[in-house]
Amino acid sequence: MGEKEAFKINLVNDGKSYEVPLLKRLGDLSGEICPAVRDRKNGREFPVLAALVDNKLKELDYKLVMSHQVEFIGYNHPDGRRTYLRSLCFVLQNAVRAVFPDKVLIINHSLPSGLYCTICSAQCQEDGRQAVMEIDDASIDSLKEKMRSIIAADMPFTKVKTDADDAEQIFIRNNQPDKAALLKSIGRYMCSVYYLDGQADTFHGPLLPSTGYLNVFDLMPYGEGFCLQFPSDKDYDKVIPVRRQSKISATLKEYSDWCSIIGVKGIGTLNNAIQEGYAVRLINLSEALHERKYAEIASRIYEQRDKVRIVFIAGPSSSGKTSSSLRIALQCQVLGLKPKVIELDNYFVDRERTPKDSDGNYDFEALEAMDLKLLNEQLNDLVAGKEVELPRFDFKEGKSYPSGKRISLKEKEILIMEGIHALDPAMVPDVDSSRIFRVYASALTSLNVDENNNISTSDNRLLRRMVRDNRVRGITPEDTILRWHSVRRGENQNIFPFQENADAAFNSALIYELPLLKYYAEPLLRRISPSSPAYTEAVRLLKFLDYIVALSPAEIAAIPPTSIMREFIGGQTL
């Protein structure tokens, strides 16, 4: 073999170098030198689903042409899970086309147990929404049977570079106007179209080589549609356990319906609205919706003013909890209540009493990291009309001190407190629950890229946090990305299991925020070096942002100083 016909690759999985021939397919190489991926934490092996080539995600059909660093990944890697899920969605899409040829699959948003999907009429109604088909057990069984037959046939997924105008016509014929509108709005000359058994579609990331990899899935009736379940990241052989959360699902549906009513169903129509000069109108509409929701929550608190004296607000990272606390407090004042905002962070125990996690690090997100005895005593004293001296926690010293600030609750005065454990009944077991009103706040975006590519609410919050951390705390976007896994783990343990305990859910998502965040986050992401362990995620986020038209500085200036987004980009006056 000549010098130009072979080269070396460095395999991250085993730390060795291998000589490979020109145009070697990644899937063939994996079969020869790395047929499975071992999880370092539990020693379990996973099938190879994709690869990182110089920290860029590639499908196994990718052919090598020069020396690279290669890492094969399985379902234990976030990008392995995304590759599996994209491929599974394509199989579901084909099953819907086969079983209900006059209908369209819509993948709406994430659920605790999978993805919420509906099957809709191809044409929109007068209110801009599509009529949702009623799903019964027989329909679910037919779809599952068809999916299993597609998977058993081990059909290949193939990617074809296609002229953008031709692709647009394909999507129009497929009754996927959002997909066509997105393609037209970003002005591409060419795009990648995937094919499965002669059916065309687009997915914004690599797919698996064939359907035979997709043996673990299920469909479960849910709401007006069904939930597409996929493997648990803890047990690859089983789907995610069922966990119904009706309050959060209702909040997502309400927002989705509102987006349809104002004519913004996906990123394509959002791009069109911005390009046609309607950005400021969208900003004003979104902010008006937020103001109305804050007022509704304050009204519910006011209606229970004879009983409720404490308002707890919880939500995941970058959900806008601080702004929401202040905005709800303002609306309560409008009604004649007198809110006092207290920080739960001041109830931490001294550093030496802080529990540690499995890695031996201080676990500041554990419930036991809080002085629950003091918190319960002081809340009960306040509700009883007594005066208490609030604690002050010195984060630098890791110690709690008396603050010297004494408060009591007089007539019409209420406490507003926000923190990650605020929805967990175990935080205040000694306080009468009827005295507490709980609010869950999160950026529950149900705006989608197109009909069958939803936007992750986690990605939305990650971009928010990246922009704020860099502006306020001087934290690099690389560090924000690398810390995100730990943040998400804490949310899964301490926040998401208790969402349904909320008396009210506030959706802090704003329809214009992704065009806004693109303006700030894109240059930050481009600073991340290709050699960084955060580069793969940066490339994925940049690719996603590439589909979005950014707001201009003049349009950003129209965002009011009380907006939640000002918490992240600056200029807030609350």
C-alpha cells in the first residue's frame, strides 16, 4: 500500500494508533478494532452507534481520508443517545406514513418518559392549528407492529446531498411546510436529505447505519397523542420508566397552541417573521403573555391570602427563577399584598456539615446541605406572627452567621423564597402545607425546528446560562458546557421529580429568545478550541443556531428592562 493510500488514526477508546487505508468506513473500522464501547463507571459494554472524529460527531458511514483522532461512542454518550433517537424518529415517521398515509407526524416536545407525538391532518384549520387525530389502542398497536417490521428488516439510512430547491419541493409534497419554510429561510444552496425505504426526511445530526440497531422502543398513549419511549441511559435494554406529569404537559400544550395562534409554528416561520420586520411585535407579544401569566399567579395567591403566607418558587438552572420571584412580587403588590423576598441560600449548613457526593466532593445541592431544622422553626414562627433573625451564609468562609436582620409577617405580608428544593415536601415537613403556595418555573419551549425535530429545553437553558455566566461571572463558555452534565444530574435528582407538586407552573420561554441568544452565544461558542473536550457540544450548538436568524441590536434594544431575558443579557431594572 502506497504512502498516500494509508495513514494513522489515534483511537481514544484504547489509546492506541492504527494504520488504516484511504476511504476506510468508520463502521468497518469499529468492527475490526472497537466492536463495543466500555463505560468506565460501571464496566458495561455498549454497541458503537457513532464516532467523534477530531471531536466532531460523524455517522458510521463516514469515510476517513486523512489522519484523525477517533473516538467511538455508544448509548452511554449524549451524542450516541441523540443519534439513536433521531434514527428512531425516522422509523416512526415511516410507520405513520404507511399506516396513516393522509396524516402527518408531529413530534411536539420532550416528556419525562420520552417524546410527545401527535398525528395530525395535513392542512391547518382557521386558527392556524392542525386537527389532531384521535389515537386509540389499535392505532398504537398498528404503529408498533410497523416499526418492528422496519427494524427487523435492518433497512439502511442513506444521506444524499440535494439541491435546496428540490429538497423544499420534497417537503412540500410530504406535507411538511415547517421543514420547507426553514430551508427557504436560511438560504442554503444544498442540504442533506436522509432516505429510508424510499421515504425522504431531514434530521439535524447523524443517523445510525441501519434500522437494525433500534431494538429498544415503545409507544404509550399520552394526552391527545402518544409518547415515543426510547432506552433509559441507565439501562440500555429497557425504555425510560413511565412518569406522567400532567401539569407540565398542559403548560407545554398551552404554549404550543399560543405559538400556532400567532402564526409561529417552527423556526422557519419565526425566521420569516424576523426577516419581514416583525421582531419587535413578537417581543411585545411575548412579554405581554409573561405579564399576564405573572398576574394570574399573583391573583391565585391573593385569592388564598387568608391562608397562604409563604410562596416557594423552584426551577432548573437558568429558568428565570430570580426574575420570576421579583415579577410575581410586583404583581402581588399591585393587588395589595406586601411580599418579602428571602434567599433560601442563606440556610446552608456550615461547610464541615455539608454532605459529600460519590466522588468525595461537597454536594451543595443535596437537601441535607440546608439547615432544615432552623428553616422549619423560623417559617413556623413567622406564620405564627413571631419575629425571627434571618441567617446569613458566608460562601467564602463556608459558615452561617446571624445577619442582624429581624423580620416578622404582619397583615397582608407574605414570604417569597426561591430555591432548588422548594417543591420537595421533605424541605419543610414541619410546616403546614396549606400555608404554602408552590410555583414551578422553567423555560418549557415547545417551539420546534420543524415537524419532527423538537428543540431541547435543556439546550435553551444552556445557552441562557452560557451568556449570563460569561457576562456576570467571567466563566468561559467551555467551562459552562463542561459543568452542564453535573448541573443536569442535580436537576434530575432534586427538581424534576417534584414538578407536579407545584400549585402553578410558569413557562419562562419567550418566542424570540433563540434569535436573541444566537446574537450573544454564537461568538462565545466559536472561541472554543477544536482540542477542547467541550468542542463537540459547541459544534452541535453552533449547527443548531445556524438554522436561526439572529435579532439585530436595534431589535434587542426593544426588550423591556423587566424581561426575564435581561437577567441573562443585562440591563434588567427589577
